[in-house]
Amino acid sequence: SSGIIAEYGHIHTEITAWLSRLIGLKDYTPYLHSSTVDAVLELTENLIFSNYPNVAKEGLFALYAKYPVIYMSADDAAIFSAPLLSKFYLPKSVISIVPYNFSNPNSKTLDTKSFERIVSDDIACGKLPLLAITTVGTELTGHIDNV
């Protein structure tokens, strides 16, 4: 049993190091979850508390100084919006839907130019881009998006 736990720890360390190099983050700790929704909820909670240190004391009023924005596709919104909004008592306006680019009829990818424009506009308005949620590829067909 202790051998399995030690091996799991080694695998976790190696995957953490690999993801850190891949993404370019220095202080990075991945979490393992049984559901993608749980992972997104935990990540969002960490981001809210790290970007809004007074949220535990002030509640939602802490968010008004720099309004958070969570970006996602319409497909991802169908999965993640309700759990995010209900767990953190957030208004629907924190969700920003990023449009798709249908220039290739065989694939559906996010419109990166629109995404960049939306984020720039939000920053110019004094909002805080908190999180971007997207699916990179489709596991059913083996399609991988060019990111």
C-alpha cells in the first residue's frame, strides 16, 4: 500500500513539473478531481480568494471594485455556468461567452481574435479577467485544436 502511495506521489510530482514547464508557470499545483466541474469550481474559488482578499469579510461587495469576468464558449457555458453562479452567488453578467470561428466547416474553434478583443475591452472598462474555460479538442473524434 505504501509503495502505491509513493508511486502516486512520484507521478504527481512529475506531472506537476511537466505541466509547469508546458504552461510556463513557476508556482503551480495541479489538483486531481473526479469531475471537471469540481475542478473548475475549486480553481474559481482559489482565484476569487487570491484576487479578492476581502471577499470573506465583505461578500459580493468585494467584487465591485474590479468586477470579475469568466470567459467560456457556449458549449462550456452549458456545463459550467449554473454550478459557478450558484456556488459563488455570482450574477450572470460575470460570464462572457466567446464566439466560435466557423471558417473551417469541419471544425468548431473559438474565435481567438474576438476573444482578444473582448478581454481588451473588459480590461479597458476596469474589469478583471478571472478565468477562461475552454475545451481544447474533442476526445470523441481525436480532434486537437491548434493553440
